[in-house]
Amino acid sequence: MNVKIESTWKEHLQAEFDKPYFVGLTDAVRQEYATGMCYPPGALIFNAFNLCPFNQVKVVIIGQDPYHESGQAHGLSFSVQDGVQFPPSLQNIFKEIHDDIGTPIPQSGNLTRWAEQGVLLLNATLTVRAHQANSHSSLGWQTFTDAAIKALATHREHLVYMLWGGYARGKAYMIDKTRNLVLESVHPSPLSANRGGWFGQHQFSRCNDYLVQNGIKPIVW
């Protein structure tokens, strides 16, 4: 596992790396990758951080854990690699963006272009065993990713947090809503979205309006 994390994130999260839970987490993840197929590839585990340095974050989108089928996950929540069919949640995300601000549905589901603009696409659990959703959720990743959210909440302001579904919305307690914009909705998965509360929320235009109001360059969704 060739795992490295971007320097500004390393500065803010250094204390986590020295804690016993993280040592245990690292050992467990290495063992999982050594004995079976896991995703994303080891070098991409911290991809969300590496593509979006701490001081460049504008928007935070929280997922639960990586896609668990071959070729999909590459370290960014909701994103898939080029050439991979859009998962249903991503289809609904693109449809809502199109309905909200008119952006054409793209050919690729690779959201690297968002990350490079300042969208932190953070899964609460950063790894997964092949074909087994949430299989690494008990390893300790959530302690680490919560620390990342708390670091942003402490040291940054005027961020937009998009919390989709009950799991992500459970992170709202860490965020000061007087200093940031928190957009909460149901999850974009068909099971939730088709019941109402996903489509027509205008989250992407509301996000950009907030950024512009605070002198921040909006996201090209």
C-alpha cells in the first residue's frame, strides 16, 4: 500500500496518525488488502484529501463508504472512474444538477473535476472489501474522517456542507451553521430520492449562490 496524504491535511490530522486507534486501523487495512480484493486501490485511499487541499475546500459532500465492485471506486465519494456506468445515486445527482442549473449530464462519472475545484468528496469509511458494502465500517475510519470534518469546522468558515441521507446528516452536529451553509436532504439513491426530498431542492444553485455571496468562486458542476 503506497499511501500518502496531502501536506496541508497531514498538518491538521497529524495528531490522529499517532493515536492507538489509527495504528490499529492501519494494520487492519493492510491485512485486508494483503489477503483479499479491496477498494479503492491503495494509492487512492486518500484521494479526496490529495485532490482537495485543506485550505482550498469550498464544499464538503459526505458519503458512507466506497463502491465495492471492480473498477468503480477511486477515493472520491459518489464518483466512479472513467468509462464506468453511472451508479443510480450518481445518475440522480446529475439529473438534479441538470434540472437545477441546466448543466448537461456528462459522459463520465469521474468527479475529479469537482475535487480540483474545492469539493471534498469524503467517504466516512475510506476502504471496503470487494462485493461487501460497509465491510470496513468497524475498522476505525470514521474516527479519522470525523477528525477531518472537525478540523474544517474549527479552522475554516463559509463552507457548504451537503449532507445527503440520515448517515451524512448525523454529522451536522459538528458544523457551526452560523458560519457555514448546511444543506440537508434525503439520499440521492432511488429508494430515497423517489419518495421525495431529493429532486427540486436546488442544492447546487444554492451552494453557488452562497459561495458568491461570500466572495468565493462558484463550482462548475
